[in-house]
Amino acid sequence: MKTISFSCPNCGANIDIDLDHIAKYCDQCGSKVMIDVEAFQELLVEKERTKQEAIRSTESTKKQKIESEESIAVERILADKNISIATVESNNDYKSNKLALIVFIVGIGALLLMMIGIHLYSHRDEFHDKSILKDINALCDEIEECIDDEEYDDAESYNRRLRSKIKELQYYGNKEEWETTYEEYCTAIERERRKTERISSSYVNIGMSSSDFEDMSYSQAYDYLINCGFFNISLNKTDVGFFTTRYNVASIIVNGRKNFNSGTNFPDDSKIIITYYE
């Protein structure tokens, strides 16, 4: 606030009078000093100016306060909006990550199922043959038990079922060896039946020469001899050659005779060895 300096009329000391004090006592002599009219008018003008400045300052302060409050409100709105945007983005990221995880899990599951399917498909024949081999081994046990118990009709029944199962083998069952096993059971059943029933040997017309068998497979020759009435038949393998056919008969020996003519008679219990190419 502006002050006006006066000289004390009594002692001459300087007196500073502000707008709020029209009269003042001298600090030196204690005399009361009054402001003159011109000075008083000047003080009134100064007081009004000061008042207007105070009003303007107050309005400016209020305006600044309002602007500050508005600015704070705007910042809060923007902050809330940013939080909302961040929350939405966070939710979207969560949903995206969740969807990606689900897609990943489904993909892994599909891959595992595909691998299992490929494995099962590639080993389908092996699984099939393992099941068949289990049945074959069980039938073999039944046949041997029936032979031991002299139940030959049942043994023949199981042996026929054995041959049917052997025909179902595909790749892993060593089919040729099981065919040999079947034929050995045929021989064993008939041989043991004859022993038990004490059937005397009778002669059988073989009906073919030894050379006639060479164009036949060993299984055909075996079945033919069984049908003729022979039962003591065994199989033997030899290596296949360049000019020979696999599984065809290489030779047939009956009671030690390798060469015989068509129509030759042999005892039905003759020892017959069929040798074939393997």
C-alpha cells in the first residue's frame, strides 16, 4: 500500500501516513498531525485504486482457483478415462491371452490324438495278430490236453479251429510255422488214436508217383496224404533255389523210399517226410 510522507508541523520530523490512517501522532513530539485535503483526496484515489486492485486480485485468484479446480476435474476425468481404457485393454488382453491358451491346448490335444491315431493305424496288423496268437496258443494248450486225456474227437475239433485262426494271421504271426504246427497236431492226434484203439496197420494206395508231388505245395501234399489215410507225416524245410518255387514240394519219402510209382501200396502208419522249399 502506498504511503504519504509529511513533516510534523511541531518538530519537523517525518511522518508516514498510509491509507487507513488519516490522522497520526508524531513519533518524536507526540503532536497530532492531520492530512490536508489534497493529500486526503490523493489518499482516497489511492485507496480506491488499491481497492480495485484488491478486487481484481481477488477475482484473479478466484478465476485461478476455478481454473485450477476445472483443470483438476479435467485431469480426473482424463485419468478415469485412461483407467477405463487401460481396464478395457487389460480385459481385452486377458481375453486374447485366454483365447490363445485355449487354442494352444486344443492344438496340443489334436496333435496328440493324431499321433495316437497314426500309431494305432501303423500297428493295427500287429495288434490284430497279437490277439490271434493269444487264441492260437490257447487252442494249442486245449489240443495237447485233449491228446493227453485221449479225447481225440475234441482234439480234432480244436485243431480245426486252430487252422481257422492261423488263416487269420497277417504279418507278425509266422504263419508258415503255425501251419506246420497244425499238421503236426493232425499227425499226433491220428497216431495217438491208433495207439489207443490198437488199430492194426492197413495198406493204402498212394495214388500218385513221387514226381507228381513236385508240382504241389507242401500243404496240398499233406492234405492229400491225410485224406488217403496216412497219419505219420512230418515236414522238413530246404532252401529255395533260383529255379524252384517257394513252399513247393522238393521231395516225399515214404518208409525210406524217395521214388515210387503211382498206385504203390504203403502201410497207413508209414513214416512220411515231406521236404519243401522255404
